[in-house]
Amino acid sequence: MRFGIIAEGKADIAVIKAVLKALKGIDGSEVVQLRPRERLDETDLASLNFSNWNLVLESCGDEDLLRAYFDSFVDDALLIVQVDTAERGEKGYDVLEPVRTKGVDWKEYTDRLRDAVKGKISEMVPESYRARIVYAIAIEETDAWLIPLFDSSCKETAQYANPKEQLHYLIGKMSGKKKNTYIDTDKKNLNYTALGKNLKKGIKDCRKRNRSFDLFCSELEGEDG
């Protein structure tokens, strides 16, 4: 089984690869990065090395891109589409409901928002490929999926409007040696490869504390291969 990925960024892909390894026993050789590409050579389109939510949605409707991927593996391939919802109100994304409010039922909120985004993406994907899509729709950002690794007190991490900031804060409170494990000191960014390794160990708890992550994992588990 091959898994293709269209995602907003390489950090998101690192998280997805960790999930594939944990749930499906799949290593990098069985993963095809459609956007952003893992590496470029003279035959690649340079534009595919970049991504954001707009390009993710655009790629979902690119029949040539999808055909080239699916035809390479006949029926033995699925495509994971990852997108955050943080920018969902922007023009071109245009998913306005439900509204984030204080005291909301976060699991119900997650279900409604995920269904809305999933419906939008599904409409863009050519009909012949729709049954072969797995949806990694993160409420706000994929960082929310990782917060339970460092905070066991939060029942549903979708409640954080800025999960990346919250994850930085939680890791920043750690002792120096542990903290440095999860921070790329050269770029001063989080090290998502290291976080992915931790996710493989703590995936059960993360699923309990973030419904959108659990729904993504459940879709993967429902697929053969």
C-alpha cells in the first residue's frame, strides 16, 4: 500500500508519517509527498516544493496531479489530504460555520467543522478519486494533535485558538536537555521529526484528547493495507 500526502507544510508531513508508522507500520519508502515535495530535481516542478492551505485545495482539484499519482500504483494507493482550519474564513477557503465561542462543546464543534471542510475538499476532488482520500483535517493546526504529549490536563485540545503557541509554551517550560530534544536550535523552530517519534509512543492519549486527530486515525485504520 502506498500513501500519498498533500499537506500545508513539511512539519505536517512529519506528523502524518509518524502516524502512518504507528498505525500502519509504514516507513518513508511507502510515502509519496505530492505537495510539498520531499526533494527536487531537474524534472520536478519547483512550485510543488511549496504549500499552504490555498495550494492544498488547488492540488485537490488538479486532475493531472492526482491521475499521475494514482495511475502509478493502480488500485494500491490512498491519498492523505492535510489542511488546517485556522484560515478557514479567508477568501477561497470560505468555511464560516461553526463559530468558535466560549463554552462550546468542542467535540461537537470539531465534528461540524471537520464535516464542512471535508465536504469542501471532496467537491474539489475529481469524482473517480474521492473514495481513495483520507482526511487529516486539523482544528486550527496540527500542533493541537501534539499538545497531549506535554499536557494531560486538557480534555480536548481543539479548544486552543493558537495551538502552535501553546505547544511552544509547554515545551519551553521543560528542562534544558528535554527542551532541546524538541527544538531545532539553529532555526529556533519546533523539531517535528522528534515530536513525531514521541507521538508514536503517545498516540493513544493524543487520540483521547483531540477528536479531529482520532477521526483521522480512525479513517486510516478503516483502510486495508
